[in-house]
Amino acid sequence: MKSFLMAPKAKRELSPDPGPGFDGDGDDESTEVKLALLSSLHPGVEQETLLDFLLAHDGSVGQASEAFKLGKHHLQQQGRRKTGIGYQQSLKQYATLSEDSASPIKKKSKSKRGTTLHLYDPEDVAEQTPCTIIHNFLPADEADDVLRELLDEAESFEKMTFKLFDNVVSSPHTSSFFVESYEEMVAQKSEYYYNGSQLTDVRRITPHLARVKTIVQEAVNQQIQHRIKTRYPGGKKLRHQSPSPWVPNSAFVNCYNGAQQSVGWHSDQLTYLGPRAVIGSISLGVAREFRVRRVVPKDGDTRTVEESDAEGQISIHLPHNSLLVMHAEMQEEWKHCVAPALSIDPHPIAGNKRINITYRDYRQRFHPRFTPRCACKVPCVMRVVQKKKENFGKYFWMCHAGNVLGKEGCSFFQWAEFDDDGNPLIKETVKYSS
């Protein structure tokens, strides 16, 4: 278990021409060199995947390579678990006890640079991440009914297409957006923008989605209050966090078909949710890994990949019928992704598919008619500074037209200001320059 929590930092000696029997357990090369060697042995495989193999085999390139060929991941680690599913013992048994041995001392995150810490226990998830998880969230029959309903819907889901660095790209999975009324369907298609584009697939909420929404709403609000009391300084909500109850009025539903469908590192867009947004996410079907990592700002203008992973990654395993609450610190201070899997355990109803429902509270004060617009006539997007320490955590509005196919966009920029409850403070719009 110790090697599972923290990768060894000792360097290893590498042969210049490794063969099938290569051991790779010397002490002369860095992790970066080992990764380069593994990449040459297994071209086309993501470095994140290869790093997991390397760490799982104590830095041995030879053992990691052989394990990859056999399709085994983490099965070598003291028989701890089966890939993508299962449970580990709680990390609390490794906490240092106080002198009276009555309660564990809170410590820094157990994730380390270059490692992936896998979590299954709900208390570990709440302690180590900005999330809470509830297993077996819905009655089993109801979870299966929702899954069947959305698998039927997903047959006609689409991939989202958007502009990225002058290229037209598509999302690696399919999705659709569900709202509560015909008027909201029209508004989403004509007034809201995502990644610079307007949605074409917006649907009325289904019967099961509507019924589950009220259950999710109650659970999420309970978790919000519990986190404020137990995790936030002074037992008070965060600055800019809304004191009002969380009331979801929309749902993005994603379908991941097969082990390789994934979504890369990102923070969810806050433009229509406002600052310190909370999201309730239900997983149905195949179990997958949901990875998070803390954003570490830097003083300079650049930072390396190694620096962006300064505190390592944490993998939260999401089994069928689990609710994950992403709390108010998540989108500003952390990034998340759904990692590709080497293999998955098929679900009796969903087969190789995972359905993910993300319920969201679209706040009326952040409707596009209230947000800044530049001369490009496209609603601006709200972002938060994450890279530079100087302005870390500050919100700003910027032109979004550059993400629209056929548009270049302008250099519009305006700092976004909010009161302590996250309500926007009206200010004069800054002039743009083309």
C-alpha cells in the first residue's frame, strides 16, 4: 500500500537497447527518461497511462512494459484490486494519531508529483479532494430505469464540434443537453454559447431525469452544508459562494462508449453558473476513473508539464449508481478529466457504455442578456486566472468569438467583480481594441 500512495523517487539505470528481458532497475535515469523509453516501446500510448504503469512497478521499465503487453494494470500491486472496479481499505489507517490516539491529525494531500492516488472510500474522497461521493445513491431498480431511458436517448446523441487553435475539433464522446421547458430549449439554442458555439441538440427533460433531479437536489444541498461546517475555515461558506439553496434547472448528459472514450483536463465553464459553482454528477453503467489535480499557479509566464502536476493526480473511482458532488472550490482551484481505460468490466445493462448526468444550477443573474458583450455580438465567456500567482483566483470576461467557426474575435477584456454571495457588481464596460 505504501508504494501505491507514493512513487519511489530513486532514479533507475536504463539499457540503451532494452529487449524483452530488460529489467531496468538501476539508479541512473530520471522518470522523464524512463517515460521516453516506454513511449518508444509502446508508441501511440498516452504518457499518463505509461506513467501509471511505471509507478505501479516501482520504476522498472522492463516490468511496466511486460505488464502493458499483458494488459494488466495495478494487478501487480500486492493483489490490491482489479482495474476500474473494487474497493481499497481506507487511508485513515495510515494517518498519524495524536498523543491521546483519539483522532487522526489532518495532514497535507497524500498525492505527490508524478503519482496517481486512487481513492474508493467516501471519507478519503472528502478529505483529499473538493468532492464528495455517495455510493448506491438511488434505489437499484430506479438507477437501472434511468440508465435504460438514457441509453435509448444516447442512440441519437451527437459529438460537440468547436474551434480550437484554428482547427475544428470534436469531443471524444457524445452528449446532449436537457432543460425543463420549450422556452428554455429555444433560449439554449439561440442565446447561450459553449466553446464558442451554440447547441443544436437540446431536449426536454425526460420523466426519470425529472424525478431523479429532486433527489439529487436534496442530497447535494445536504452535502454543501456538511462541507461548509466540516471543511471550510470557521464553518462559513467560501467568498462568492451563493448562500441560496442549490436548485438544478438543467442537465448535461454524456455517453462514454468504450474504454478509450474520455475527456481531457479542464475546468467547467462558469459563464452561466457564476462563481463557486456546485455540480451534482451521477454515474451509471460502466465504472470509470474521474481524475482531479489541484491547479498550482506560478510566478513566471510559463510552466512545464511537470510543474502543472506539482501535487500529483487523484483518481476517484465512480461505480454504477454513484453521485459525485463537485463543491464550490472545484472549478476555480482544480482541474478534472475522465481518463482512458486499458480495459473495462462490462455492465449487465449498459455493456461498455457509461452514462454521466451532470445537474447544474443556471443562475438567472448570469443569463446571457446580463453578461458583457464586445463588438463581436457574441456573449463573452467568464474565466478565472489559474496560471499566474499574481492574480490567481480573479475572474474576468473576455471575447468568445474567436472560438466561433468563421470568426476571429477581438481583444475585449474586463475584470469580473462579485459581492460576497457571488452576485455580479455592475460596472462600466471596458472598451475593446480590434
